[in-house]
Amino acid sequence: MPQPLINISRKQAYIFAAFLVLYEFLTYVANDMIMPGMIDVVKTFNGSEDAVASSLTAYILGGASLQLILGPLSDRYGRRPIMIFGAAFFLITTLVIAASNSMEQFLVARFFQGMGLCFTGVIGYAVIQEIFAEMDAIRLIALMANVSILAPLIGPLLGALFIHYYSWRWIFIIIAVFSFLALYGICRYMPEPVGQTKTDGDVIPIVPLSFGTIFTNYKNLVLNRTFLLGSIAFGVVIVPCIAWIALSPLILIASAKLSVIEYAVWQIPIFGAAIAGNLFLQGITRHFTSSQVLKIGSAICCISLLIVVTLPLMFGNHFLWLMPGLIIYFFGLGVTGGPLNRIVLFSTSVSKGTASALLALITACIEAGGVELANLLYDATYNNRVFAVYCATTGVLYIFILIAAFYKANGQTNYKAKPEPHQ
């Protein structure tokens, strides 16, 4: 077990990581458990089927709404108090959803609940990146991702069972109970890295909260080609994943006429592949650099998305022809996410709270736009081949952006990790 780079015990660091991943799991499962029940939610409020995908869009947009504020706030006042506030706010909004009385109230509450997503990437994972060395952080985050991926893996199945026997409102009540446990663990075990000196001599600075400083930091990030295009690439490569989560109830339940239980079972190989990808990532990080791992994962993602479009075009519109390519894609995504996130964050000397905030904002906006575009295309045709072409197009776009972000004309990488700033 690697030693933290700040003055805390390994026990505290890993217990905090456990409660952080519990919180992250709950922010994901809050969406994944309700997706098979969204048809019931729509019926409860006499809403439109468009609300199925709009619910996810509202959740993602909520996750993008606080990013630019949280980064500078955590750089000035510390990661710990901001994270505690976020966990408490997520708990409250989850209870509000359970008590909603109309489709409009439900969607608005989902937006505010989605704000809970902001705190994981901007605050929680920034702390992990700050207190551990590069490859140690990548391996730990890959392990944590395996737990969080259980949300889309078991969430639809649990949600389907709840919907079958109970009201959909109980999903949010149960999530609220576990959210209280996560809040307790974060309050007790989360360290405060801001202001500390690492064992390698670098200082995690307290950054003044002034408009000039904030503007300069964000300007530097936007002008940093590697950071900006790398962040866009990070968002684009996730779009097929988010689009599948949003549209799979329509593809499998509305179009293919599967039951909610069958819908949930079909998610197991998809998200099981993502877990396998994260396990594969942990193994190869001991033999390859983060840049090399990124190349491997990106190649798998792009080849798999070509398979996603090839099989339906060759053999038919049935959803079964989507599955082989999607399974390989989710495996590749499990390999790609960790090193890409690390490389983007450390391609700049701007403080990691601010950098994480802009990275998360860019990613969330691309995901929300990607879901809405996928929803519009699928709603117009209800054709799985259209969905497949859409996924393949994002894969091609991802590769072009990735090359522009990290590689020079001679094929050499542009990436060079920079030290933490001393502001």
C-alpha cells in the first residue's frame, strides 16, 4: 500500500477513499436505479417519454453548474469543508425528489441533486491526486472506479426490483439513508491537503480568492492547448457511455419490449466490462507509463466503436448487434479514463482544485449535449443503426481531438507533467 505524500496515516487516507467512493457510488446509483423506473415516473406524473432522457440531462447539467465556483473556493478555504457541504446538500436534495409531486418538480429536483456530482471530481478526486504519487493515484482511482461502476452494473437491477415491488420513491429514500453514512465518514476521515507540504517538497498552496486570480487561472487553462483539448477529449470519449445509459430504457424496454428485469440483466455484461477494464488498467500501470496506457485504452475504445456501427449495418437493427461493440468499448473506457484524467490535470501548473473544476465542467457540458443530441436522433427514428453511427462518430472525433491535444506533428507527445504552483 503506497504511503500518502502528506502528513496523514495510510489508514486515514484509505478509509477516506472508501467513504469517498461510497458517496460517488450513491451519486451514480441515484441515476442508475431510477432509469428502469423512469417509465413509471412519467406515468405517475402523466409526462412525456422525452422526460426519460431529460431526467439524465437535468442531472448532468446540475453536475456542471457549480464546477467553476467550487474549484477556487476549495483552493482558498480548503477541500474538506466544501466536500462536507456537498455531501449534505446531496442528502437533502435526494429527500426532496422522493417528495416531488409533478414532473416539473421531479426534473428541477434532479438538477439540484445532480450538483452532488460536482464535489466528487472537483474536490474528492483532486484530493486523491494531490496526496498520492502519479501511478499510485491512477491505480487507487482505478480501484475506486471499480466500486463506483457497480452503480450502473447493479443499479438497474436493484431499481427494477424496487419498481416491481415498491414505489419509485423508495429508491431515493434508501439512497438518502446511505448518503447520511457517507456524510458521516467524510466528516470524520477526510484530510485537508491545502496548505500542506508534500514529502517530495512541493507545497499545495492556498490560492487567494480574488477575481483577478480566478480569471488568470481559468485564462491560463483555456490557453493551455493540452489541457483544453484533453478535457474536451475526455468528455467526448464518455459520450457513448452516457448516451447508452440515457437511451437504453428506450432501446431495450420501449422498442425491444424487454421487461425491466431483462433490461437490468443486459446491463451486466456492459458495465462488467468496465470493471474488467479497470482491473486491466491496474495491472498494466506497473509496466507502462500513463501516456502508453492512454494509447492502449484509446485504441480499444475507437476500434470497439467501429464494431458498434459495423455489426448493425451488416446484420440488422436488433439491439443484440450493438452489444459486442459496446462491451468492448466499456472495457476500453475503463482503461482510458484514469490516465487521461491524470495527464490532463498535470499538464498545467494551475492549482488542482481550479483545474479539476474546469475539466469537470467541460466534461459535463459535453456529456449533457451528447445525451440531448443522441436523444433527438433516436427519438426521430427509433433506429438502433442511428445510435450506432452516432457512437462511431464520437469515437472518430475523440481520436482527432486527442491527437491535437497531446501529439506534435512528429508523433512525440506534448504532455509533460508540471510541478504544483507556489502561489
